[in-house]
Amino acid sequence: MISELTQLETECLQAFAQITNSEELEASRVAYLGRKGRLADLMKDLPKLSDEEKRAAGAKANEVKSAIEGAFLAAQSRITASESSGRIEKEWLDVSLPAKESHVGHLHLTTQAIEEISDIFKRIGFVRAHHPEVDWDYYAFESLNMPKDHPARDDWETFFVAAGADAPVGPLVGDLGKIVLTPHTSNAQVREMEKGNLPIRMINIGKCYRRQSTSRHLTMFHQFEGLMIDEKVTVTELKGVCDHFAKSF
């Protein structure tokens, strides 16, 4: 029995030293020190021994029990500290940090579309130009080869602001005509070409104004168009740009 107690002590101390969590520790405690554990099972044979053997075995049993209990307490302290440290690290919260911002609302859908369109054309070298939404008749119609009797130049189609008599005379184009709310974004093409900076690769996104109000648009709506002028530019490039935009947007 002395030998068995010594073997049990060695086995138990090794087991407790290798345990890493509370569940395994409790299971091992019951297995070794419980009422039906290994130590109790060995002690069932104690009455079969002689008086002298009983005294020696009893003393050894007490020694082994104390050693096992000490190993259990040491493992318990180690595991508790480890689990507590991990829990603290996992649940740690810095209450001094600023609170999370409340994300309320978003950009208007038209603004989102403008930003997306600008980004798509930026990838292929186009620059977004900004030109007036209130412009002269010359830039809205005359320079685009739209004759004076064109239906779009009728008072029932376009918002005219000032009479021709009040219009200035431009250094390149003479009488600029009336002032209009731009019916399209094509005035940007003329203004970009007047700058004389070639080649040109630009897009214009702006508000347009027409008297008609339909299920597709009100009297004010957004429009965009591009202009590309360079040597050896063909319809192939136009098709490529349109294809790029259609697949990207």
C-alpha cells in the first residue's frame, strides 16, 4: 500500500501541474480526493493490514492527502489568476474614450450619383469642369449651331431672363444675346474650347432648366455630358468611353 500511495501521489502531482482550466481541475479533484476517488479507494484495504502496517499506511495516506491538497490549491490559484487575467483583458473597456458617433442621414441621392459619375470618368483621365447654370444665349444655343427659329429657343421652352439690348458684347463672339437658365450642359463645351487648352477631356455635371414638367423630370433637373478633343480620336474612343461608363455605373 505504501508503494501504491507513493505512485498515486506522483501521478496526482503531475496531473495537477498540467491542468489549464477550472473544469479539468475540479474533475481531477473529485477523481483523486472525492469520496469515491482514488485515495478513498486505496484506503478501503487499510483494515486488512496488520496494526504496524496500518500505522505506517495511515501516516503515509495523510502525507499523500496533504500533498495532493497542496497541489490542488496551487493549481487552483494559478488557473484562477490566468482566467481572471484573460477575462479582464477580454472585457476591458476604456470609459474615457469618446462615444461612437451617431450616423444619422446620408448624402442626397443626386449628390451620390454626381460623385460616382465623377469618379468613373476620373479613372480614364476626364476632369470635371464647372460652368454657369445661368448663361448667355450664345453659349446655350448660337454657338451650338441651333438656329434662331429652333423650337428650343422659344419662350415656351426656355427660361429667358434678360432682353438682348441689355446683353454685353463679347471680344470673340459679338452680341451674346439674352440671358437664359441653361437648358442643357452643352454650354460647357463651348467655354472649354474657348480656353484654347488642348487636348480636352472633361465632363460637366450641372442643373438644367426647361419649362416642361413630365413624369421624368421637373422644370429643374440634373444632366451631365463629356467632351474629348485630341489628335486621332475616333468614334471608337466614344464607344469605349460609353461602354466604360455603362459597365461601371
